[in-house]
Amino acid sequence: MITWTPFELQTAQPFGIARWTHSSYERVRVDWTLDGLTGRGEAAPNAFYGETGATVPAVLERLVAVAGDPWEFRTLAARLDAALGHHPSAKCALEMAALEVCALSVGRPVREVLGLPGGPVPESSFTVGLAALPEMAAQAEAAVARGHGILKVKLGTAQDEAILAALRDVAPAVTLRVDANAAWTLTRARRMLDVLDEYRVEFLEQPLPADDLAGHAALRRSARLPIIADESLHTVGSVPALAEAFDGVNLKLAKLGGPLQALRALELARLYGLEVMIGCMIESSLGVAAAAMLAPLCDWVDLDSPLLLAADPVAGLKWTAGQLELPPGPGWGVEWVG
């Protein structure tokens, strides 16, 4: 039996990127019950990828009819795709739930069922969202005080240089990463390259619009730091086209259709010589636990969403500042508590 329940996540403070600032996020939990055990998945819809909190339940009504046996999890994505195009976060939740109920039935973590390594996990970045400049500096300073050694700062405004200067002032020793969320033009991005070098930025994520692969390729030829694709990566099949334009890709389960789809994208990225970051939407620890399973295979980790929430309805992930410990328990190893 498959059921689903909408819920809402609130961030501790408004979270801003170049396209928007939100505090509330509509999410859907999917439960797949078999022989008294229930596997869980989280749908984290994003309007940029054509989904909302309203579309997910409507889509699930149609997808459940073709879901079949959860033990057929390796072919689940093909059945879902044949029934209905795209809608990746709804499909992600179903794939997560199928994987967990199977893992619970044998009392093992999902990663062991799939034969994936258990660690170590690279340190996760902590994201400083767009806000007023003093607030961004305060967020960065507080994160450093809590022990975070990697900050990812959202840019895409007229104040980008001032933001970097302010963050370097309060966090001179941290690793600094930049995400423009597709907000720059090629001219602006080229002007920013020297600024990024000046402030010792490790990499630049998605500087230009998602479909501007030629612009990204041109920028990459001028850049001394890696250029990472996020919004340009919509599906597993889009990975090969990114190899000439980017140095790496940011994999998110909710935009790719689930953990197994992210694993396929990861394997394909390696074949094309791309570096890999595992990321997330604003998700609970349920969604992040599934993504964390792939973290030992990745170069970079950006799974800080639970640290941005006012209250997490899921318990079980252990953090030491930005260092995430893979949960040892069966399934996803986390517990829904609220």
C-alpha cells in the first residue's frame, strides 16, 4: 500500500537565492507499506523544475497505479517515466520509499542493499543565503563560531563583491564557495572571475542561465576555478552535454528522480571526467539521509538543509558542525518524529 501526506518545512530565517526568498516549503512524505514495514520517501518540489506542492499529490495518484512490487526498485523509474513524464520529486519519493521498505525487510541500511560504501563523508558546506549584507555577515560569523569550515554563499545581486568582502572579513580562514543560481550574464561572470580569485573562492556554481552551455564553456576557458552545473542538470541523460561546459555537476535527488537516478548520473559524470557534488533542496533529514548515502562517492557535499530548518520533523542524523555521520540503522536510519 502506498499513501502520502503533505507537510511543510520552515527555515529558521528567510532563505534567499537570486530568483526568490522563501521561509516556507511545501513537501510530501510518501509511505510504502509491505508486510507490516513502511518505507518512506520525501518529495521536495521546486517550481524551477516544473513542480509544486499541489502537483505532487496529483501526480502520485497516477504513478501509484504502475509502481508494482517495491523489490523491482531497479526498474521502478522506467515504469514511472513510461506512465508520466518528468515530475522528478514525486518519483524520487516513490523510489526512496521502495528502497527503504526493501532494506527494512532485511534489516540493513539502504546503502548496504545497494552495495555502496559506508564512508568517509566529505565535510558539508553551510549555505549563507541572500539577505541584507549585515545579516549575511552575521550568518557567516555564527556558522564559523559553530565550527563550520566551508561556507557556500549565494550571489546574483549588484552587491556580490561587497558580499564576498564582508564574508571574508568575518571568515578569513574558511573554504568559500559561490553559487550564482544562473543570475549572471557572461560579461558579468567574466568580470567576477578576478574577484573570485581575490577572495580565494574554491568553485563557482551555475553562473549563467541553465540553457547557456556555450556561455558556460566560454567562461570555463577563462576561469582558474572549477565551474559546477546545477540548474543546467535536469536529467540523468543531460550529463554528457555538460562535459564541455562544466568541470563538475551538483546532483540532487529531487531534480533527478531519486537515489538510483542520482547514482546513475554520478557514474555517468565520472565517465565524462566530471567532478561531483551531492546537494539537496530545502528538505528534512529524511531526504538528506537518502542523499548522504552517495556522499562517500562524491568530491563535495552540500547537504546542510536540516541545519537551516526551524524544526526538523525527522531525527537520527548526527552532525558535528559540517561533518555528517551516515546513520547506521536499517533503511534510511532516521525516524519521523513530528
